[in-house]
Amino acid sequence: MASAGVISTLLAPPLVHSSPVASASPLPAHALPSLRRRPRSLPTVRAVQTQGAGVQTQQGGAARKGAIQRWTSAPVAAIGPATDDESIFLITLDLSGAPALVDAYTTPGQYLLARVPSGEKLSPAYMCISSAPRSGLQFDLLVKPVPGTTSEQLSKLRVGEVVELGPVMGRGFAIQHINPPAAAETLLLFAVGVGISPIRSLIEFGIAASERNNVILYYAAKDLQSMPYQDRFKKWENTGVKVVTRTQQILEPFLEQNLGEIAVNPLSMGAVIVAPPSSKELITGVLLDIGVPHDKILSIEWSPEDPFAPNV
């Protein structure tokens, strides 16, 4: 699987945190918490395949025959640093010429492949779409540049230059398990580093926060200078989402103290987690321990399969 940019900073398929082309977690790998639980796998999404024939597709360094690439060209409408330390960039792509691709994006947590057609040919990057579905004829991508990868190419683009996008993939977060609001009166959102990208999509798509008892976002990054979307926190809080930032790991004592205080009715709690595997498993374990139903703990997993390969 080709991995770079937003998604590869969280997971490198299948559920491996780092690879030769994947960027590191914004928090030190050696600091990831040791686990005392191994919870069952979470509700997941899978990449969909498109049929075709006649050309080769480069995927994870290996060429496949008999697959057709279906790329959509989209010019860069805006690009700039998303953090004070300029370690993460926000790219806005103009999709006014590709309404079908916009229509295919229906649920927060969906993703796609992105590549730069000019310059050195590198494996495409798997990218979560950060803007909300139905928010206009554009996609926002949150990109963490990694030297020698497509994410670095993306971060160096200028307005007017072109990005090629693959089809929208995955089913997105299984939000039917936390809706209507009464199904998850307390909703907890967890994001680490650029994991905030699909969480932003979910919040701005609409989670009826004002109709729930509690909606809390726990957002961790190595420091405030490397934390994107701080300019949106006030807007999110105005909709009913409490934002709790962390410049440390989300560790077990923190979880047990904070979640224990709000776990009045665990059966009516839900959670969405976008974090590196070790952190995700730790958070999931604590949630299960306090009684949150397994099907109300949502996450994303990425398919290692070539999305352009023909069905067999």
C-alpha cells in the first residue's frame, strides 16, 4: 500500500505504525504506552475497488497488470502552513470540474489517494478528506510532509498547480451506531496529531452536540506549535463540543480519571478514535473496561489492497 501524508502518520497498512515511506507519529514512538489489554477489532471501513484493464498501477512499490488508473485532476485553490511550526500544511483543492467526485464523498472518515503528476514519480499518498461532506466543491487535505514521499511533493505545490486524486474510498465512520443523539448521550472524540483531520470532518458535518449531554474532543500533539485547527476550536465549542488539548500522551491514568467522572451511563456512551495503533488500543481498552458498548467505539482502518485493481 502506498502511504504518506495524513493517513500514513497514523497507520501504515495493515495496522503497522511505521514503514520506509511512512512518517513518524508526532509523538515519540518510544513513548507509546505499553498495553495491558488487547480489545477486539473496531468497526472498520475498507477501500472499494474499481474495475478496469489495460495498464499497470504502481502500488506500494509493486506494479500490477490489468488495472486501470482512474485519476481526477484538481487544481490547488489554496495552500499554507496549518501549524505555527509549519510542520503540517493545509491544501484546498478546487473540484468545481469534478462534481461526481464530490458527490462520492458522503461520510466523514472517507479517504482517497493523491499524487503529483509532475516531477519524480512516487507512490501515491492515502489522505483523509478533512473538509466535511456536502461543504462545497472543494476538498481540504491536511498534509504532514515526509522527505522523499508524495506528502513532501504536495506540501511544496503552489496555487494553480494540479493534484491527481483517486476515487473516494471507504464507508467512513459508522455514525449510525452513535445516532440518534440518545444512542450516545456522551460522545468522546480522540485525535492524535494529524488524526484531527477526519475528526474535523465529523464535527463540521454535524454531530448534534447540543442534543447530547456531553461531547468532548481530546486532542493530543507534541506541543501547541504543531497542533493544527486551533483557529476552529472556538467555533466547535460554540456548537457544543468541549475541546481538551494535550501536549502529552493520552495515557491510562488520564483516561481512567477523566472518563470515570463522566461514565454515568456507559451504555449510552460512544467514541470516535483516530490515533496510532497503540494509543487507539489503549483508549479502546479503557472504554470497554468502563462499559462502553463495542459497536459504539468507532475508528478507521485502511485497506492494503490496490484500489485500482480489477475484481477477481
